[in-house]
Amino acid sequence: METKKEFLLECYQLGIIKFGRFTLKSGIESPFYVDLRPLASDPKILKSLANYLLDMLPLDNFDLICGVPYAALPMATAMSLESYIPLIIKRKEAKAYGTKQLIEGIFKKGQNCLLVEDVITSGKSLVETIEEVENEGILVSDIVVVLDRQQGGKELLESKGYKVHALFTISEVCQMLQDAGHLTDEELTRIHDFLNGNPVKFEVVKRISYEEKLDLCEHTVAQKLLKIALEKKSNLIVSADVTTTKELLELVEQVGPHIVALKTHMDIISDFDPDSTILPLKDLASKYNFLLMEDRKFADIGNTQELQFSMGVFKISNWADFVTAQVIAGYDSLNCFRNVGVVAIISMSSTGTLTDLQYREQAASIAVSHPNVFGGVSQNKISKELLQFTPGVNLADSGDGKGQQYNTPEHVFKKIETDFIIVGRGIYKSEDIEKAALRYKIAGWNAYLDAL
Ligand code: 5BU
């Protein structure tokens, strides 16, 4: 069985929780909005959810299951099917005709009923529901909820002697989503403020423009990239993860007009040859006005990196405009990258990455202070002094089944204020590569403009 976190991330993809600025029924502004109804639209998720909820409970105690209408009805039904505990249905209002009963189904007075609810907030509506069920002679001792919004509901019910079992708390959910890169540090702070009853600041900070970045970023490669972005109205970098020179050059012919840089993993080109791979690539780069970014992710001591950078088959230093490097070996390890720009890996897009907040802060502090570094690859907001590059962007998929996690251009420009999107399979695997490149270029540029 998948972990609880993996399950949550699957549920998240259904759009059950949104972050931003929402006005609640009470008029209060909340930094998040929860709607668990979409969970019922995915049978596999609904079934897993039923089992997660059942696993938390002393099932022998219950004769009946009842969902609080409407969101919890499918959940209670699924739990009944998985556990064979009979279901009863509580109406929202008693029928005005016929039997006038409030509870439908077969039950006897004195039976103990498990109540199922999707979200518990203040708990007041649950108290009312419990009363109505108890008025029919049915006993209630336990309530199971999918999400506890941590706004006093659990405490209220417990003070009345009921046991509340919650699969997730909102804090837990937010932490998991932040670890997975779906929530920025500021959003998390805002949610904590909201939950602690502190005033929530929703200042709308506009992201800075490429023109402003031109004043902030002094590195020549950063300047070149920004100028190309403004000229071509593009912030798209295509990741050319193809494996032959022919495929590489054909891809570049199609995407060249639309990109600011081409990202390569030159060590996956099986027929690499400086003359037949690099020379035509350089020609295309000047013909279409884009830079070459070798995603080598250096991760060794300075001396070894220096050799990997300038020697061997690829002689990266001869042709790359900029390279990616881990900062794991420390500040001095980056001294060897002379005459190119370095983009430091601050965080990664894959599931289970070790780039947690502490790592990211340390990596960013090396990146900002090192003169060879002008940017960072990151899934979280980074310092304005760096150009930010974000891979893991795809308009059609949410992941690749191998750990890659995707976001949309809109998300990465608005939420994490990135400067450049890196797109691989979304473009080179597409049937019409040029059209796909144009689509991502327009989506990226519009998302950037919208975020200004
Ligand atoms: P994709 O096909 O769009 O998933 O390709 C993404 C590219 O970006 C691929 O070349 C990766 O090596 C690269 N990448 C990434 O996906 N995530 C990261 O965190 C980093 C690099 Br760093």
C-alpha cells in the first residue's frame, strides 16, 4: 500500500485543496480552501480512502455507518462496502410526507452508529447532526473525518464525550504539500498564522520583471539570457533529452526560434562527436539566438570538476554558455567554472528529494555569494538576485511514474516566481514539436505577464 503522503498527493491532484485568498461563509478570509467532493469521482481513491478511514477505527464497536450529507455520503457508502457494516442515510430535512422519517435504512434503537464527515471545522454542524441521530434512539460514540481543519471542532466534540478520528490535520497536509513543492514557505507561514488566530497578511507582492532583473543580475550570461527573453518574448528552455546527434539537431531546428536556451545532457548522445554534434549545434544557437545550457550537475571536489568540465570526450568548457552544478561540495568547488555561468541546484522536482528547507537555504546562500553563479534550479522561490530555472513543467501530465513531478507554467511563474521554465518530454515527445514549443512559449510568457 502506498504511504499516507503518496495517497495525499494523489488526492491533491484532484483539486481538493487550493491555496490563495478565499472568503469563507462567515466572511473571514482564509489562505486555503478545501472541497473533498472530487474524491468520490475517482473510484480507486475513494476505495483507498475508505480503507484508510476504516484502519483507524475499532470496527467491532459499530453496528451502523452514517455519512453526514452530502460530501461524506459516498465515503460512508464505500466504507460500508469495504467493512460490511450496514449503511443508514440521514436526510438533510425530514420528508414532509409519508413516513416523515429523518433516517433511512434498517436500524434498531440502541445500535451504535459511526458517523462519517469529510471536513471538521468548528464542529457545530456535527453537533446538530449527532443530536438528530441520537433523537432516533441511535447511539453515537465515534466520528471519523478525513480532514481536521484544526479550528476547534475536535475539541468541541471531545468535550461532549465523543471520540474524533481524523485521517489528516490541515497542518499535516500543508507540510506534506510543502515538502512536495506545492506550497511556498510564505503560504505555509500564512496558514499557520490563520490557524493560530493571528492576523493574516495577504499582501500582493508582484514578481519582478526581466527588465528589473537586468539591473540586479550582473553576470554576463544572465544579462544575455534576459536580453534574449525580452527580444524573443520567451522564457522557455527546451530540455533536449534525445540520444542521437540527428534527433538533437532536428529538434533544435524546430524549437530554436522559440527558446532562450537549449538544455542538454550531452553524455546521453550515443554518437557524440565535437565536429558533427557541437559545431552544427553552435551554428543553430547563433542562427536562432539561444544559449547552450549543459545540465551536467557537477557534484565533486573542485579539481575533479575542473577535469570533468574541460577534459574527456565532451570538453564542456569549449562550447557551453552555462552549466548546472550541485553545491554539495561547498563554495570553493565552484571556483573552477571560469568563463561560463553556473546555475546551482537548489532544489529538485522529484518525489522524495533530500532538498529540504535547511538544504535549500544553505545552497542558496552559496549560490548568491559565488561570483560564478548567476542562477538556481529550484521548485521554490529563491533570492531575486539569482535567475530562477524550473524544470518539472508539463501542461498535460502531473508526473511520469518515475518520480518526476510536474507543475503548470502558471503555477511556477505565479507561485514561485520563476524566470525560466525547462520543458523536456512535454515538447520533444509531442507529435508536432514546433507547435508544442510555441504552445509552451506562449503559456510561459503569458503566465509571466500575468504574474507581474
Ligand atoms: P521532462 O521530460 O520535462 O520531465 O525533463 C526535465 C528535465 O529537467 C530533465 O532533463 C531532468 O534531468 C531535468 N531536471 C528535472 O527534471 N528536475 C530537477 O529537479 C532538475 C533537473 Br535539477
